[in-house]
Amino acid sequence: MAKVKIGVNGYGTIGKRVADAVAIQDDMEVIGVAKRKPDFSARFAINKGYALYADSKENEKLFKDAGIEVGGLVEDLVNEVDLIVDCTPGGIGAKNKPMYEKAGIKAIFQGGEEHEVAGFSFNALCNYDGAIGRDFVRVVSCNTTGLCRSLYAIEKVVEIDKVKAVMVRRATDPWDSKKGPINAIVPVLHVPSHHGPDVQTVMPHINISTMAVAVPTTIMHLHCVMVDIKGKVGEEEIIEAFERTPRIILVDGKSGITSTSQIHEFSRDLGRPRYDLYEIPIWRDSVHIKDDTIYFYQAVHQESDVVPENIDAIRAMLEIEKDGKKSIEKTDRSMGIIS
Ligand code: NAD
């Protein structure tokens, strides 16, 4: 079967990872990536064999001046692909949508865009079927992806009454030397935070409220999750449900993982590209039930957990695979995701 043709617009934290994940699939190929600046990442993209496209005429000149060959503009790239994965910063995707519509191609947007930009928010475990054949899909943010995976697992074994969660968010990504905080804890003063409603774009039936604070770290987010349940379930059953669920792994303090630092070291020991951790690690020791509430901590590697979701969204939208479970298994095998 011919491989489907994929373009990536925006080659930053998420875009470079999505391009690499597409490149290792046997049913899709990277036709090109669109970038704004002729920086070191542009040279890496060329070394990987990706055709480069500039986001605008003005910036195309910067590439030429830097001696970096480009295949044209993003407007040219969209005419060569079946689907574009838009990985530009939040809000730019919405502005790019008319370009994709004009070219008559499908597009995936990321979590920085509003739900309405695509009209369908995606998590492979929760709603793969709903994305089949769609023209526009939004892969939800890293935090929402993490919450959707663990709530999906819990729902398999017990009815959820309501969820409360606190997101302890990393200040920025490791490459970014400009943002903070570097010595403060910054509460999101819009209470409840947007994360709860964002989960509801995928799981509308879940009653969830969230709060969030940003802390001076770059490696991961951490969630404190409290799930009120209707019905009886044991801690072991919840742990087993997490163990059975793809893209979730259990970690524990007894084996020396007592913070996101050790999870980061664990990722480095796995030896994956960029030390990525596509799975959501949940602390086994933290899973506790008291008065019909399940408590646990989970962490989120913000740079990478959404990457396999983008691959599954491509398969669903281009109808390469109608069975979500099979797509998840194929993606996970190719990326070495622990299941
Ligand atoms: P980023 O800033 O790391 O990368 C964005 C890239 O797009 C940069 O290389 C930038 O130069 C480029 N760009 C900017 N404007 C452009 C344009 N008009 N055309 C083409 N390229 C352009 O951003 P990111 O972290 O990769 O975020 C991308 C999307 O993914 C956002 O919606 C974000 O909310 C979402 N997301 C980010 C994370 C994360 O933690 N970094 C996690 C999940 C989802």
C-alpha cells in the first residue's frame, strides 16, 4: 500500500517529534516540514532528509541567505500532502486553517488551539472512532492527554462521579531560556483552570474541575488527582486497570522514583530520542482510596506524550486503520512505547 503523504507546519518542540514519529511508520511518510527560521534545527531537519519549506516569502530569503535550501513556501507544501500536522504556536493554527481548506487537505491542530478550530478534540484511547474520516482534528494538550488516559482507565472498572485535579505545571520547555518563573510559584488565577473543560472536549460526560500552578522546573508536569466514584472498587483493581491501559506506566518510590527528576533519569536510561517519555507515569504508591475517592499522582512529559496521539489521529482521519486498538498497538510498537 502506498504511504500517505504528511507535512508538518511548525518545527519546534512538538513538530520535530511528530515528524520523526511519522518517518518511522510504514504507512506514512514526511513530505516536508515548514519552518520560520534558518536555525540549527533547520540544519538537523535537512540532515534527517526532510524537505524544508519557509513559512513566508520574507523568511524564505533568510534561509537562502543562510545557505539553506528550501523547497518553497508552506503554501507549496500543502499542495503536495494528504494531511498537514500543524505544530505552530497556539493561535497560529487557526490562522493557517483557510490555507489548508483552500488546498483541500486534512489538518491536525494541537492543544494550543481552541476546540472550535477543528470541532473535534482527540485522544486515541477515548475517541479514535470519532476521528475516522474527519478533515480537521485537534490533538488535545499534554495535560489533557494525561488526564484522559488515566480517567479512561478508571472508567473501565468503576463509575466516576466527579474529578478534582491540581496541575503542577513546568514553567517552560528545556530549550526555552526566556520564560519563567525561576523563583516563584505562580497560581493560575482563573479558577477553575481551563484544563477541566478541555478534558470535557474529549470526555463530555466527566464532571471535572481543575486548578493549576506553574513552578520553576522544565522537565515535567505533575498532577494531583482525586476521583470521586460511585460504587466499590479496590486499590489493586485500579492499579491493574492502569497497568492494562496502553500509554500508562506504573512507577514507585520503592524503586527509587520519588520525583520527576528520577522519572527524567528513567527516560534517559531508556535511551530514546531526546529522552522522551510518551507514557504517563503514575505512582503506584500514591494510589489510595478513602471515602469513595481515589487519590493518585501522575506526571506528564509535556514535550512528547501527545506525539503518538498525532500518529493515531493521522491513521483515523485518512482511514488507514479503522480499529483504534490496532492503530495504538502499531504506533506503540514502532516507537518502543512500553505496554
Ligand atoms: P514551539 O514554540 O516549540 O514550536 C513552534 C514552532 O513553530 C517554532 O519553531 C516556531 O518558529 C514555528 N512557527 C511560529 N509561527 C509559525 C508560522 N506562522 N508558520 C510556521 N511555523 C511557525 O511550540 P510547541 O511547544 O511545539 O507548541 C506547538 C503546539 O503544540 C501548540 O499548540 C502547543 O500548545 C502544543 N503543545 C505544546 C506542548 C509543549 O509542552 N511544548 C505540549 C503539547 C501541546
